[in-house]
Amino acid sequence: MTKKKKTKKTKKTKKTKVGKKVKVKNKLNSPVKASDKKSNIPGPDEKPEIKKIKKQATEKRIYNLKDYVVYPKHGVGKITSIEKAKIGEIEIQFYKILVEKEKLTLTVPINQQSKLRPIASINQINKCVSILKTKPKIKRTMWSRRAQEYDQKINSGKIYELSEVVKDLNKNTDIIADQSYSERQLFEKAYERLKSEFEAVLNISPDEVQKKMDKALGRTKILETAE
């Protein structure tokens, strides 16, 4: 009698196990409920929310008309106008910057003004002069690699790095034979960039700025002896 009862129990458990498997299949194959749809997919009467940006995000720094600014790849420029334009639902405000040395007008949106920086202070100019007075540091690496590093420093927009390039490439002479063509090109590019910022900060004539820079570089002594 006990053996028969055990066999019946085992049969019942098998049935329940089979029943459970069937229920799982039904869950997987059953249609998705309306409540489940609402959580992920909007219904026919519901409209998805669209957030429209009506105004352009601005940065904390605000420049005014006729302010001098520095754009890393082009040097010192002057803000000639502050204009607005509407593209779709977005209102964009931007600066018009004239880079006089390159005869170039730049359009820079206000929300991308991280590329701009204000011109240097008097203290920074004085530090640049002290950098120009120090001895040049010339690495023993190949010129092509050094030229690339100098070019990166010139286009960085950092005035101290610009001063270092002018100092390192300065030969204390205007004799063309003492410099290669590419070396002279980089020197002149860095020299003119630095000179234009000196002019904007010190508010003096280009000739006076050149004398100040050449004196710090030791170029005036060579010019005097040549005359």
C-alpha cells in the first residue's frame, strides 16, 4: 500500500511541473498589456514632449563693442559689432571680430567664446618683456619636430608661450643667412602676434612697441653697429 501511494505522489508532482512549464509559455506568448505600453510607448492620444530651446546658452564672460580680444589661430582682433540671428527656433547672438593684421573678419557665437580670451594686462606684458630678456632654450631634436612645437605654441593663444617662441627663435640679427626660411617665417609670425598685443595693451605706436621688444631681445645693439 505504501509503494502505491508513493507512485501516485510522483505522478502528481510531474503533472504540476508540466503545468508550470505551460504557464510560462503562455506568459511569453501572451499579448502585451495596455499598461505595459503606456510605460514605454506613448498611446494614440498622447503626444511626446518636445523641449524647444528658444534662447542660446551663454557663457559668463561678456565682451563689449570695441573690446580687443585674442583668437588663438589669428591673434588680436577688435569687436566691431554684436549681432543676432534666428535659426529655426533658436536665437543666436555672435561677435563680429576684425583682425586687422590679417584683413580678416571672424564670426564667433557667444556660446563658443571659450576660444576667445581678453587681451593681456600690464603685468602680463611686463612678464613677457622679462621672458624676452632671458637666454633662448634650443632643444637638440630635429627641426621639423621643433617647428611643429613652435607652431602649436603660436596658435595656442597663450601670451607667455608666444613670448618663448619669439625668444627661442631670435638670432639677434636681421641677416637672412643666419636663419632658415621656415625658421624666419615662424619667428616673424610669433613676433607680429606678440607685437600686436603689445600695441593693444600699451596703446602706443607700432614703432615704439618694436623698439621696446627689440631692446628686450638685444636686437637694437646689432642694428646700431650695422648703421
